[in-house]
Amino acid sequence: MKRHYVFAITAPVFWSLAGVVVKSLEQATEWQINFYRCLSLTLFVAAVTLIRYRRSTFAVLRMGGLKTIISGALLSGAMLCNVVALKYTTVAVAVFVMAAAPILAALLGRLFLGEEVRARVWVSIVLAILGIGIMVGGRLQIGDTLGVAVAILGIVFFGIYAVSLRVGKNVDMTPAVFFGGAIGTAVSFSVSIGTGVGLVIPWIEAMWCTLLGVVQLGLGSVLFALAAQGVPAVQLTLFALGEPLLAPLWVWLMLDDLPTMTTLIGGAVLFAALALQVSASRK
């Protein structure tokens, strides 16, 4: 049981590394980063699935059917938006906005699955909108506004993805991550080639992008899935908040990029919204 809590604590640490890595890459575009990140994630998940299921791997992939492919497409949208947002705004703003995804998932669960949404969750939704508004209010430059818009699109993708996982809860939805990586690879490949940028980047940056897929996304997701076997869902939500808490810290320590006061205030309001949601789920 203790190891499950270790997994739950460690997974968000890996997730939080995306911002500092993306910001440190000087030549790779957001779509080149997405290509190498998604490709390495796809290969990593494929290897883990083969080790786990061996000869039953293709049967598991087929069992999920269209549900896993749709979920994978939604997940790929969230992953692609994550990197694009990090490229166009600060890490703090991007991760704070994307931290609101669980709140949107609760609302979508009410709309599409008929799940009860308590009064505290409605209040958390209002607080989340307020927090994002505070962060955006003082950052009206084109780049920052685009980054926030893409981050919001990312939480829409992730919120619908979370609902799709509940719809497919009777089957193993792990293949959705594989399909997400594969679709993300195809999309980022098409954009990179179609815009004439290509896929050639310095080998050291390609290595860092690959590590994002294997370590930051792949290993982090595997550890979190293992943690779910022994850690209650409400506590998992709390542990997952380690990502938006740590991501700006790494950027500050390694790149000397300190968040603005409005970003911190907006982030604090968002965390208050998340705390309300978690407390509501305890009832």
C-alpha cells in the first residue's frame, strides 16, 4: 500500500518537467516537439502493453473498439495543446489554466452522464473562471492571449477525455493512451511537413523531446495508473496538483523565470476552486 502512495507522489513530479524542458529548447518548434514527444510516448506505451499482455495485446486493442480511438483523439488534442500553450505563454499561466481540467470534467459529467454536481462544484467552476480571468487580465499581448486560449482548448479536450474514460470504464482504456500518442504523432508530423519546417532539429533537442514522451508523459502516466490501484480517487486528485505547483518552481530555479503577481493571485484562486471540488467529492 505504501508503494502506491509513493507512485502517486512521484508521477506529478515527472509531469511537472514539461514546462522547463519546452522553455529550454531553442530551435525546436512546438510541432516538432510534439512529434518527437508523441512518437516516443507511442513506442513506450506499445512496449509496456506488449510486456503486460503479451499474446493478448491485439485482443486488448480491439476490445476497446471505437471508444478507445475517440478517447485517444481527445487525449492527443490535450497533449498537443499542452506544448503549444507552453510555447506561447509562461509555464505558470499555462499549467494553472490547465489545472482547471478536473472542474470542467465534473461539469461535463453532469451534462453527458447525468452525474450529480454539488453546489460546491458550481462555486469552484465560477472561481476557476475568475482565476483564469485574473491571469489573462494583465497579459493581453498576442502571444500570451494565444497561449491561454490554447490552454483553455486543452482543458476542453482533457475534460471530454475524462468523461470518455468513464463511458468506457468496463474495458481497459490503456490503449487510448497508445492511440493518443499515435494520432498526436500523425498530426504534428503533418503540420511540421505541411508548413515546410520539417522534422530536423539538433540531436540534443530531439533527445529531450523523446525524454518528454518516455519519462514525463509515459513513466508519469504508468506510475499514476499503478497508484490508482491503492490510493482513493479524492487523494489522487490532491496528489495530481503537484504538477501545477512544481512546474513553475522548476522554471524559476533553472531558468530564473519568476511568475508575475497577477499570475500567482489567479493561480491561488484556481487552487481554491480545485480544493472546493475535492472537498465536494468527499461528501
